[in-house]
Amino acid sequence: MPDATLARKMWRTLEPYHGLIYFTPHAAAAYATLGINGRDGYFASRSAPLGAVGPEVVVATFFNFFPPLVHHAIPAVWTKASPSEILAARLSAADAALAEILGGEIDGDDLIEAATLAETAARACTPQGRPLYAAHAQLPWPDQPHLALWHAITLLREFRGDGHIAALVTANLDPCEALITHAGANDSGIGYDALQQSRAWPEADWNAAKDRLSARGLFDGDRLSDAGNALRDQIEEQTDQAALAPWTTLSEEDATRLRALVRPWSRAISESGTFGFR
């Protein structure tokens, strides 16, 4: 059985291939044609597989966003477009973004091989306790290899994310506390301001969460305490363990091959400026 750290390695390599959908201007343009603008497009597109759900379902499943930010989008977006229309726009945007970055590689044998391996892994995931994964798993598989790969990585990403939220809840961390411990972890490389602003938490809520963590001995001054780092390490280990199922189905050799295939595409995506940096 592979070590659980394999799940983290796979996630880090594959994530950019999925994550470009949240940053590419093709997505904003596609949602705007439906009358959905700004950050509402993110909440609409990622929650659309669940159906036209209410805001509290999105607050629960997305976990770490300031609830009024969600309420701004949901349920108003469903009056502008149906979930199926939003999903079609999302897939179209992924198609355009990947074609733009991958260029001539989009029809290559390597992409077909990667899509096949990723689909094998994604189909090994199970829906119990994984609402966002289960919702996405009901969607049809795209025919084109670059989109089939994107869909498979999306499933793997949501499967891992659902397990990560379970680990946060088990650790008795609320959304704000989870973000602070994530930013403060030894190897996060992510600043507090970036997470606070991207999730739209007001300063008062953010500082109150720091106080709660300090009262638990998890935060000290402007950083995590040793106990806080230990808790965060525990959460990441639990997340890796919970995300391991697809990588026990796919042989370790095939998992390594999948990483090797996707790595240059993920690097090209990261270096393209899609995420706002190079």
C-alpha cells in the first residue's frame, strides 16, 4: 500500500490543471454571457453540480468563505441561468483555457494516456461523506482527452477537499480558524492577508478567531505555536490518508507516470500568469 504522502504529491502536481478554471478570464467571460459577474461565477459554477441549492448548502460544502459573500451569489444566480447552463459555460471555459496554454499538445498521445490514468483513479473514489465529489461524479465525462483529464482531476480534487473539511471539523476548527492555521503552518507559503481577503473575512472576525486559537494554545502572537503546527500537521496527514483511495487503485508506477505526464502542463499553467503570478 502506498504511503499517504503520495496523495499529497499527486494533489500538488495535478491541482493547477484543475485550478486554472477559477482564474482564467475565459471563465469570467463565459459566466458574464449568462448575466453572472464577479465572484458570483465561482460560487455558481462550483456549486452547480449540486443543483439549484440554497446558500447554506454552499456555505457548508465550501466551508471557509464569509457567508455573506456566498449569499450575494446564491440563490440569485439560479434566476439568471440553470445549473446545466452554468456547467456548460464552465466546461467551455476550461476547453478554451487549456487549448490556449497546451497548444499543439492538446491532441497528443500523452494527454490520452494521462486522461485514462486519471479516470481510473477518479472512478475509485466513493461518494459516502463526500458531497462535492458525489455531485461532480454525476456529471457526464467529456469526450475530448484534455477535458476528460480536467474532469477527472476535478473529481480527485473535490474528493480530497471533502475529506479535508472533515478533518477540520474533527479538529474543532471553524472556517476562520482553519484559514489562519493554514496560513500559519510551517510549509504553507501563503500569507494571512491573502487568505483573509480571498475569503472576505472582516478584520473583527479574523482577530476574534486568532483570540480563540490563542486561548487553545494554538496561536502565539503573530504565528502558530508548536501545538498549532502539530495540529495542522495532523490535519494534513488525515487529509492525505482520506485521499489515498484512488492511489491505492492506481498502481504506484501508474501514479508516478500520471504525475510525470501532468507536471509540465501544470507548470505551463502556473507560468502562464493565469493565477496572477509567474
